[in-house]
Amino acid sequence: MRIAILGGSFNPPHIGHLILAEEILASQKYDTVLLIPANLPPHKIPQDDPGPEMRLSMLRASVESWPQIIVEPCELERRGISYTVDTLAEISRKYSCDGKPGLVIGDDLALDFLTEWKSSEKILDLADILVAHRLYADELDLPYPHRYVRNIIVPISSSLVRERIAHNGAWRSLVVSPVRAIIESYGLYRHR
């Protein structure tokens, strides 16, 4: 099985996450995309977090009818700060991968990968780096082996969805209907 890994807070998961996962599958280089929700992301402070179990529920609901996309809760189960190097080691033990898994990182984080990510050199040994366009339409010149996902830039972020919910803006079409139902049912992101 050829696996690509897409991690994040998924707070909440939105259509931009799903479009990127589909772009990876459409490339026909990977059979499966693992969506891995972070317990405590090392690169940002969680905002308005409804908790790991709620984020996991929303993520599972967003892909429940999509067998090529698997929600992998290993970082939530491991607790603590979610370091990618630890996750890659766990994925290689847990799944039968054909070759190294592809690790998707956004171009917004790619420039600082070697200096900001824990054990970045070890990550390069364990995974092929797939850079997704998030901020830049052009490819960046990066000083480590990588290849680009040929994805469209979708100007949606979880923080945008949370902000729109908090201020009674238009947000319902930015998430899939099962996620919308959970958000509305539990009144998530309304309080600021």
C-alpha cells in the first residue's frame, strides 16, 4: 500500500482538507491518505479547541464514506506534543507501506522545515516530503528532497471557519454536512 500522510489540528476539518486529500489520491502515486489529527501541535497554539475527541469525531464524519482516506488517531492516543518523527516511526510499524510514506506539508511550513521541525533529517529518512501549495502558486526552491502536490490553492482554513461561526458569518458550505451537523448540534466555536 502506498500511503500519504496529512496531519493537522483539523479544528474543524473543512473542504480544503478533503480537496487536498483527493488531489493526492488523483495523482495515482498513493492508494491511501492517512489523516492524522494532532494532539498538541508543536507549530501552533490550539484556538477554541473543542477537545481531541470532538475533533476526531468531526474528522471521521468528514470521510466516513471515503475508503481510501483513513483517520489515524495515533497522535491523540500517544498524548503529549505531536512530533512528526514519532508518528512516522509508528506508522511504519503499524502499516505495510510500499516504500516510504509521503508526508504532506504546506508551503507555509516548508521553508522552515529543516530548522523548526524536530529531527527533520530523520523525517527525511522516514518519508518522502510532499509540499502542498497553500500560500504560493509557484514552487519554492527548498534545500531538501521534495516534490510538489499539484493542488489548487483553496483559501479556506480552520481559523477562517471558526471565525465565521463565531461571528454568524457564512460557513456551512466550507465543511461537509456531517461536520456541519456536529458543529451545530454541539454549538461549537460560538463562544469567543
